[in-house]
Amino acid sequence: MSDVKLEVTIYAGYRGAERPSSFIFEGSTIDVLGIVRTWVEEEHKTRVQKRYFIVKGSDQYLYTVYCDVGSGEWFYQDRERTKGDQQ
């Protein structure tokens, strides 16, 4: 499955670093309750950078989303239930 483009509302703090504050996934607005992890990957050949975030959504899922730094576009890569919410 290829990554899915997202519509993301971002927060840019006083240092200018952007992070997602909410996004639309499958027609629903998901608020970001917290950021679990961040990292940057760079393609060696193309030098394209992607800023990754694992975020806790308001629907109790953990989402892996990323921003293509060159284009500014956001994408969804993965989601899983939070450990305390599995049944």
C-alpha cells in the first residue's frame, strides 16, 4: 500500500519547527493529543528529506505520519491501537 496524502493542521512554535496538531483521516478530524516520537530520514540518491512523527490521536490510535520537507505535503503511513485500548 502506498502512503496516503493527508490534510494536516500544523503548529509552528517560536523556533519555527512544524508539527501536526490535527489531520483528516478517512473523513474524520483527528486531534493530536501528543507526539510519541520524531525523526528525519533522507533519501541518499534524491536527498529528499521526510520528517516523521508518531502521534497519539484523539481516537486512541497511534499514527505514523510524515512531511515531505521539499514539497510541504503530509502523508499517512501507518496506524495501530494504543496498548491500553486493545480489546
